[in-house]
Amino acid sequence: MRQTLQKKILREELAKFNSFFDGNDLYQKVSKRNHKIGIATVYRFLKRLVEEEEIHSYLCGKRTIYSGNKDNHCHFVCKKCGNINHFQIKNLDFLNIKGEVCHFQIDVYGTCEKCLK
Ligand SMILES: [Zn+2]
Ligand SMILES: [Zn+2]
Ligand SMILES: [Zn+2]
């Protein structure tokens, strides 16, 4: 019974994110509502949803982040200053993939505008 309640809270809080979040972001929200939900439970929950393809996971620097509604996570990384700019790709047609895409991540490396000046 308690398990079901915890899952309900996890699902409700997860649904409130409309962009990227990490395990700790979700933990902060659910632990406010129910202090019995531990960080390990949150990560188990997220892992299962990724396996079931309900949410996608990406690597952002050293952080694992998640999203239920964004199917891509892209970086433009400046090799000079290390600055990371995020961007989203709206249309996948240029990839010319035959089949169904779940999600993708692109890391583009170069020199940012600031460093070019
Ligand atoms: Zn996915
Ligand atoms: Zn990122
Ligand atoms: Zn730079």
C-alpha cells in the first residue's frame, strides 16, 4: 500500500517537469511531500521508466538528466573556454533515419562566439 502511494507521488511530481531534470531535482520535490521516499527509490523509479521508454535519459556533463517530453539533448561545447551551450533540434528529417527514433544526444565541439572575437 505504501509502495503504491510513493509511486503515485513520484509520478505526479515527475509529470510537473516540462524540461530536463536530474534525480536530485525529483528527489527534492517528492521528499517534501513524503519524507519516507529515499534517493535510492527515486533512482530506481527513474531507471525503470527509462527501461520502459516512458522517459529518456541523457548525459549532461557528468550529470545524468531525464525528460519525458524532450527527445533530444544537444551541446555546443567551446574547446577554448569550456562553455556549454544547449540547443534543441526540432526536426529530425535531416538525419534520414529509417525507423523510429526514441531519443538522441549530439555533442558539437568548436569555438564559441566570445572566443572568436
Ligand atoms: Zn528514449
Ligand atoms: Zn546538457
Ligand atoms: Zn569559448
